Amino acid sequence: MTLRSTRSTVTFSNAFTLSGYPGDLPAGDYEVLVEEELLQGLSFEAYRRTATYLTVRGRGSRAGRTELRAISDRDLEKALRRDQAATERNDHGDAALSPQEDRS
């Protein structure tokens, strides 16, 4: 069985939660690790995703430690959509509170 791993980075602008894990995670950049296996017996090369992990850096008494949290693609997408919606709400709220430009 041939396996491959790919890494990417996602950025959360706000604190967020993941299904199945207690507590909030802070805003920031997070590495996503995707593992896939080569499908055998096909006339072309194709891979199937077997696991997705979010790399979480420890805080407090766990500072300096890194944890790979298994997540589903669906949960990651939901968290990113919630973050984007919260950011858009915050941006619009700030715009409404901004002073008007002086047009004299």
C-alpha cells in the first residue's frame, strides 16, 4: 500500500471550537496534515483520503508540546466557515463605528 501525506496551513482570525474537543482554540495559523492511500487496480493513479489532522500547539502547562487532533473534513470546513462569518460580522461592525471622513 502506497501512502502520501500533504501539509497545508489554515488561518483562523477568531477563537474557534472543534466538534469532539473541549474548549476554545486560539486564533492563528494551524497546520493541516492529510494522509491518503493509493487505490490499487485502477488504470490511473488515484488516492483516497484516510485521515485529516489539525496540529495544535500546547498552551499553559502543555506549552512546547504539539498535538495532532483527528478531524473530519466536514468539521474543519464548518469551523472555517464560522470563523469567516464571525470575521465578516466584526468587519461590518467596525465599519459602522468608524468616524466619517471630513469632506470639507
